[in-house]
Amino acid sequence: MILNQCILYATGLCFTFAYDDLSFKANASQSPLVLDLRNEYEANRALDRNKATCMRTADIGTRALHKTTWWKVDLGGVYSIYDINIVFKNYEQFENRQRGRFAGFSLYVSISGNINNSTLCYKDGPQLPPLNFTKTCVEYGRYVIFYNERKDEVGYPEGYQYYTMNTELCEVIVKGCKNPHVFGTECNISCPVTCKYKTCHIQTGACLDCDSGVYGSYCNLSCPANCKHNTCSTPNGTCFSCKPGFRGLYCRTKCADGWHGVNCSQQCVGHCKDGAVCNHVTGGCGKGCDAGWTGNTCESQCKNGTYGNDCTNKCNGHCLNDSPCNKQTGNCDRGCSPGYTDSDCSKECPPYYFGVNCNNECSGHCDKNLPCDHVSGLCHSGCQDGYMDKFFVEYSMHSWKLWKALFFAMSSKMQHDM
């Protein structure tokens, strides 16, 4: 049913509708139920477009068994709702009493039908409502719920009926668009394709929400480039959070020098080469690490046996007692192993010198006047005539002492046996 269409019912009443009539002959339910053997007051009576037939619930009130009442219509699908019109039951000369019965009611729109997960569209009070009531309620939903209560512990405004009262709704007309992707009084204008789920405000066509990457009333503006997950606030484009390395409402400001990461909350390690500032996004050092450091953010010291920028150099392996070389310079801070010299112990002792720090001079009696071993001082080429290697001499002396001891031992035993 569209704007300016007039539907004439058997009662002679003419209803003119803007937007579609979403609730006509839909399914309804209510509580508490009244004894109704002839089904005169069933919930669907409020949806037949006949003001002479009304639904009715059992009494509620401070002196009644029940304290709350509700009536609910299932529209049969999730639609774009514009307004809700309720025609309450009137009795001649009892209009104020009837207004007092309905006073304080609430209207909800729901997708699930559960009032606890519904959107409150209207809360009546403290003035008494008219018996023909219309409320603009721009929402998306499948269910419209009428709710009222009269509880013992509550004080009610003047004019409210609260001892005992029933609810009688003669007509509930929910107007809107049956097609959730259109807007306008004739429900014939398509929502912008950029709207999330292609749903929009039933009057203006403004998007209710935007897909990722866009914002604005019609979702036609791009979110700032550094919004995390490319999402931003639909109304104004502010970022919910920033990509690593950026900050600010629109995430346009880089992290200050020395900081990086999410919300610029991580401090750079501080070992970038030549004192360079780390990357504001990753914390990495684009030019590499200072001598003695390695890792994506130059956070790790070189392992033993390596040194220099990014730990790419290997120690010479001649530091004293196998101690590690300096991780920045490669020098042997504790000195060199016997036979080696220089700051990094990379050089052998010069010819004719040997030992720790090359402080020992060769004997000068190696065969053919060749240099001695740079570590031990031995003559690997042999000795000149008339000289023996000191180690051979030491071995010979040791052997002589053993033979001498053995000879005396055998001599003593022979004398004893005699």
C-alpha cells in the first residue's frame, strides 16, 4: 500500500497510508490471556483494520494477579520501519479512564522478538496519552512490541489507572518499506550501494552504517589511510585505532623519534647503526645494527665468536684461553694465545719469536738457521750440529733417571737374595 492509496473497509473507515502497511494481517501474540471462548479479543484483532474489533488482555494492576502485559506483532521479515500508529479502545464518557489505563506504555522494535534485546522506540509518560497515538520510529526490525506494567512498589502519576486495568488495542498500524534496500514515502528509491547491507534511513537515504574503508552520511568518503583494518567512524571518519607507527584521531601523525608500533607505545632498542632512528612502524633499523648487535630491531648481542655490524664478522679464534673476542671490535681484550699478536690476535709472532705476547726469542740453533715454532719455540726442522731440542733433552734426562732407579732396585734385590 503506497502513499495516497485509500483502502475502504467494511466499516466505512478510510485509511490513507504513507509507506507500506507492514502489519496488516500479520501474526500477533499477547499476554496475559483473557478468557475468550469466542475469540473476540485475540491478538490479531488489532491488525484487521477494523476499529470496531479490538484485542484485549487479562487485567493487570496492584490488585490484580498479573503485573505486566505485552502485545507483539511479527511482521514476517526484517523491514525498514517509519512509524507506528495505535488506536486504543474508547468508551463514551470514559476517555480519561481509558487514557489512564494505557498510560506509561513502551514501544520496542526487535529483530529477535525478545524484549531484552530490543530497541526502545518510545516510553510514555508522565502525561496521559491520546487514544489515537502515532510515533515516528525509524528502525530496522521484525517485531513491534507493546509493553505496560502496574507494579506494587511503584508510585504512578495522577490519572494513571493502576488498581486493575486491561489493555485493548483496536488497531496497530506499522508503516515502512517492505523492501529493506529502498527509502522514500513510496519506497521506490534505492539505498546507496556503499551502505552496509545496502540499508539506509527510510526518509533521507543516509546510510545507517558503512562497509570497511568508507564513511559519511552516504558512505562515499574514504577512511584515512592509516586506520587499522581500514575502518573508521561512519559519521566523521575518525579511526577506531591506528595501524602500527601512527597516532591521532585520523592516524596521520607518525610516532615520535625513538618510538614505534601500535599506539606508538614501544620504545626503540637504540642500537641502530650510526645512531639512526628506528623505523616508526616496525622498530627495525633500516641501515643495519651497531657493531655488536643483531636482530630485526637490533635487540640481540652478537653470539660468542662473532662481532661487528650485524655480527657478520667471525673472531680469529686466537684469544687467550679461548675467551670470546670483543663483540664490537673483534679485539681480544684478555690478550692472545701463545704464538699470536696484534689487537685481534690475527697475526703470528714475527720470525724467531714465540710464546705469550711473542715475548720469547727462539734459541737461534734450529737447523739451517730456520725460525722456531711461533707457539712452542721448537725447531721443527731439527737442530744444528751439537744441539738437541730441549724437549728431547728433557725426555732423555727423564729416561736416564728411570733406568738409574731400576738398576739400583735390581742390585739391592740381588744382594738380598745372597
